[in-house]
Amino acid sequence: MKKAGRLGRVAALGVFFLLSVEGAKKPKPEPTIPFRKVLGNVSVAVDGGEFLFQDMVLEQDPKIEFSVLLRINGTVINRSSRTWNSIAFSLQFLDVNGSIVEHCPVFYHLAPGASAPFSSIPGGIPIFSFKGTPATWKIEKTSGTFLVDYKISLTKPAGAKALGFEDSAIAIVFARSEKQMEFGLLNKTAAPIRIDWNQVSLVDVTGKSHVITHSGVKLTDREGQKPPTNIPPSARIEDLIVASDSISLGTEKWYTENFLPSGPEGLSLAKKNFSIFMPLEVEGKTVNYNFVFSIDSMTPSPTLP
């Protein structure tokens, strides 16, 4: 019995010693300090002014404890006189190995004075690339388009005034919107007037002819055959014309390109022409109306449409 008692005490001491050793192997870990590098403010020259990248910081995501990627945080401010449809920049970091790590953020629909929070993970910047701090970094503008206000006039057929035309058969008035040309057409005759939409075309400022679509046509049928429109005597219709190939389906919805190009390209179009060819069947005869528009002037638009 005494031997068994001694064995029990030895076993107990062994367990105590084992627990003590295991406890010694697991010291309480010291808290790690997340990587954080203040980049400060930087201005980038753009058309009509500059963009300010304010309070820029390169840091680990504080919400992800073991993140090995860095996040760029800050605010971007449009300090130009342009309203940008989109504008892209290149952020380049030079790591300790001399390799350039690039991130290309894009911002949309920024009016003059507008700001946007900037928080994004660059394309795989691992924290160990810098071993504490980026060697160098810079920001450059790579591309961008801004809104342009156009002043246009109807120059043909002969007798056209402003954006309207009238003869013995019709009276038509046009209006330009961002994506299309809109019009109202009055039948002045005592017989129906027929529009064959498959014969109507739009010729852009480069001279390229486009198949068109109009109101009431499904977007999926925009490039197919379209039924005609009949305008009763003394009646008026309102419709629109848009180039079929300017419409495309994105991942979730349909998109239509601007009818006239954005800046800076659009600022070079003074005195350029575009036209709408619209044959009409009037009293049994086809009359080929060719409506020619001139771009009289254009200026950067300071406001969103």
C-alpha cells in the first residue's frame, strides 16, 4: 500500500511538471502593430485644373486581423472646371526589390468641387514587398472623358431655321439630347405620310453611316427590320433617332454611348457636320429629306445632365 501511495505522488508530480512545461511553451503573444504608411496629399494636373488626392494612407485592413494585402485609403477631390464622365489614374509603388506595383483606380461622374472616398485594395500588393515602407510612389492621370455642351444648327435642306424645317408637306423640329436626336413631325397634307425606318440612317461627324432605331422598338431588335410609321393627315408624331450600334448590353443592363463624343475629343469638332437621312412617302411619292446639322460651338460642361 505504501508503494502504491508513493507511485501516486510521483504521478501527480509528473502531471504538475508536464502542465507547467506546457504552460511555459505558450507565452501570451504580444500584440502586432498593423502596417500603416501616411502618404499625405498629392495634386495631379488634368484638363481644366487638377485632382487632389487627400489624406492618402497605405495600410493593412484593420478589420482583417491577418491580412497580408495593403489597402489605400483617402479622398479624391475634383478641383477642375470639368465634369468628368470617367477619369482613370495610375498609382505606382516601387518596392524594396525595385519592382513597380501598380494600381489603376477609376472615378465616375465627378462634377467640379465634388469629392469621393477612395478605399481600395490594389491588385495584390503584399505587405512583405515593402518591409516597412514603400521606397517611392507617384500618381498620374492615364485617361478620362468630360461632358461637353454643344451648340448645333440645322443647315439643310434650304430654308431650315435653327433646328426646324418646313415645306408644303411637313413641319419638323429637332432637339438633341445626350444619347439621341429627338424630333416632332407634322403632316401638313391631306394624305397619310409614311416613314420607312429601314431606309432612315444617321451619318456621324466622321462620315460613317449608321443603322438607326427609334422609340417603341425592343432593344434586342434594334438592328433588325422595323415596321413603318404612318402619320395621318394633319397629325403630328414625336419620336427619336439613335444609332443602333451605339447600344450594347452590359452585365446587368443596356448602355447607350453619347450621341456626340465627350471631351477632350469633342472640343475639336467645331464646324463639323452630321446628318439624318429620312425618306418619306408623301402622296404616293418618295421624298428624300436629308437633314444636315452643323456643330457651331462647344464648351466643357460644368454640370451633370
